[in-house]
Amino acid sequence: MTAINSPRDRYKAVWIIFFILGLGTLLPWNFFMTATMYFTSRLKSTPTNGAVVNQTANSTLAAVDVRNVLESKFNNVMTLCAMVPLLIFTCLNSFIHQRIPQKLRISGSLSVILLVFLITAVLVKVDMTPLSFFVVTMIKIVCINSFGAILQGSLFGLAGMLPASYTTPIMSGQGLAGTFAAFSMICALATGSELQDKIYFIPVACFLLFNVMDWAGRSLTAVCMWPGKDSIWLPGLVIARVVFIPLFILCNVQPRNNLPVLFDHDAWYIIFMIVFSFSNGYLASLCMCFGPKKVAQHEAETAGTIMVFFLSLGLALGAAVSFAFRVMI
């Protein structure tokens, strides 16, 4: 569909709808990740209730760091239960999109995600053993990422059949979701009034800064789409981002045992993070906008869903390889 024969979007209503739906694809999972303190507090050896859950961040930091098996393995298992269903159902969506109507896939996924959040809210007031709570939480994480993958793939497939500019609001909404979640994490930390300033460095300089600049890069494609979809500059710029790997490794990351620190001041890390996150959002948004336009119109939806799969695959591989880089440092 070209810009000439595309239907008019009165008052940008369709654009706004795609933006809100894009926000809804990642916001649930991002909020789940920022509530790690709540989940781990429910996994302590002594069963907890809602009153214990509301303890401040200050008292949590003051507590003795003695964690049981469920607490220590929570983040690893959570990542596994998130990435595996995300990849499987993103790939599955590229096949089922021709058999299940878009309306059912989108509305059904939103309904299941809403139901999971309602269950999560109810369980705050329900006493459970640590093991039972751990199992139920992982099942909820699997459900959110499974149906989130179907929702995300369906949205990009639908946007792929429209002009390229309608992929931008989905990407921008996803970027804003990460910003909301990072800001919520900082607000949760701020509840402990005696926290040291250094506690805020990673949430602010890493999570919040990345999500804000990533959102800015994604949103820029609403007014600028350079380079074009047939330009050699686009794959060249994407490949050039590999340079950020050694740059971040040589920053002042502690503890370290092998490699020296070349960029000692934290300002270098912040500068690298700004360029890294902005280019990530901008180039990823360009690729998602242009990808479905490289195929025939009747294959645009399939192309959109397949691109979401490879986007998710890249995130999973990056997370896996990061462990090797950590050992290298």
C-alpha cells in the first residue's frame, strides 16, 4: 500500500491506537521485571503476607543477605520462563496468523494478560508457601510472554499491511513502556529515604537512560526515515553497532579480573549509553518499518511477524552471550 492510495487517518486515530497497543505489548512484562523485590520477599523461608511485602527498600537492604534456593534462582528461572515462550510463540504466530483471525489473536492476548495481572493483584493478599508462590509466578510469567509474543507479532503483522509510518507508533509505544517501568523502579528505590546515591546509578544511568533514549530513537522515525529502505547505509550502521561491545567492556565495570579499565570516568559510560540506546531505537524502528515493504503486499503480514521473531531471537542471544562477556571481564 503506497502513500497515494492509502486511506485517510482522521485525527491520527489509527496512529494513536497502534501507539497504545504498542505500549500494552511490553508494559506488563516490564512492570513484572521491576517488581523483583516483591517476588523475592514472598520466597523467604518463612511465609509472608501482604504486610511483609510492603516493607521499605531501606529495611530490605539492611536485612542479612541470606537467601534460600528459590530466592537465589528466581532471576535466572524468570529469564528462562520469559525468553523461551517468547521465542516459541513468536515463531508459532508466523504460522497461525493465516488460520486465526487478527481480532481474536489481539483481543484474546490482551484479555489473558489482563487476567494474569488480576490474579497477581489478588495473590498479594493470599498466603502461600514459597514453593507454591514460585511455581504460580513462573506460570504467570510464561503466560504473559506467550500471549505477549502473539500480541506483538499480530500487531507488527497488521502494521506491515499499512504504510510504513504505522509501524513507528508500535515501536514508540514499546519504548515508552520501558521508560515507565524504569521510572517505577526508581520510585520504588526512593521509598528508602536513607539510600546512598550510588544505589541510583544503575537504575538511572543504565535502565532509565537507555529506555528514554531508546524511546527517543524509536519516535524519531515518525518524522525522519534516513537512510531509505534500499540504502546500503542501513545494514552498515546496524553492523557498526558491534563497536559498543568493546567500549562497554572497557568501561569501569566492577568487579573485574582480566581486562583493564580504559574509560575510567563514569561519564564515558553515560555517553556510550546515550549513543547506544538512541541508535538501537532508531535503527530497530527503521528495520521494522521497512522490512514488510521489501516483499509483495500479500506477504507483508507474514514478513512483519517473522521480523518480530528475529527481533526476539536477537534479544535472547544477546542475553545469553552477555554471560560469556561477564566472565571475560
